[in-house]
Amino acid sequence: IVAVDPSFIMLGQVSDSRVRRILGSADSPEALDQVVGGSVDVVTSFGGIHHVRDQLTMMREVARMLRPGGQFTAADVCAGTSLARHFDEVVAHKCLTGHAANWLCEERLRSLVMGLPLLLDRTELVHLNWMFNSETEMALFLKGLHAYDCPESEIIVDLQQTLGYREEGGQILLDWPMIFFRFLRE
């Protein structure tokens, strides 16, 4: 198992001694050259690809690392969704560190692997629901996730206007649409 992340804090969260940790970005051949080509069965990512500046290089590295028959299975923010709009209209302006993104869609995924031995096997837009016990809990979670420096009441209004949420069975359900996809290595 190999974990690659640009944050030493996130890598520090991995406590399994079998995991090899590599500090670096998914588009950094210098970091990923530490992984032998054709040696990986599965590459996965959840919600991080939109942060990768050079997604073409990332896809070349994924293709290089995967063994024939291996798969790249991931999920990320989908272009044109309420979640992408939330990031563009709210997070990018209120996050203390800023938030630049390269949103994904099926067309973009296909263009990223043009000429690579990766076959786009499946894509699906899935509306995930994050569950919270209260609006305040939801706001505090997003405040930490996005490094906001604003009151919880402002975050709640932003979420109502861009993502939408509902109460069901005593829980607050926040809509979080993601595109799930799988590439197979030829």
C-alpha cells in the first residue's frame, strides 16, 4: 500500500505500518518515480483530483504505475454541479488558503487519457448526503474542511443558497454530488 499526499499532516494520519508514505503531489513524477512502473493493482482518490494542477501528468503517472488489468477508481467534484458552483462562488472566496480547481466531467476524463493505455470503463454522478445532527454541526464541519474564518450562521446561509440541505429523521442531509469513475489499464 502506497499513500501519496502533499500534506505531511494527512500522511501522518496513516497509522498502518504496511503503508509506504510519499510526500508529494499526484502530478509530481519526482515523487511518483518512487513507485515501480507496472507494480500497482489499484489507484484510488476521493475528492482530491480537482486540486491537482497538471492532471495530464497525473494520468500519465497513473498509467505508468498500474499493471495491465489494474484500475484507477476515484470520485471527485463534477463540473456543472451545485457542488462545483459552491466551491467557485463560496469556498474560493472565503477559504483562508484559497481554492483553485480543475473540475471533472466525462468529456474531460476522456481527454485526459487520450493516447494513454487507460480505458474509461464507467462514470456515474452520485448525490451523496453528508449527515449531521444539526445545522451548527454541519457549519462547524465545513468551517474546518474549508478553513473558513466566518460565523457559522453565514456558512449555513451559503450552504442553503448553493448546495441545499434538508432535514430528515432528525438529521440534516447535505447534498454533495460527486462523479465516480473507473479506468482500466489495458
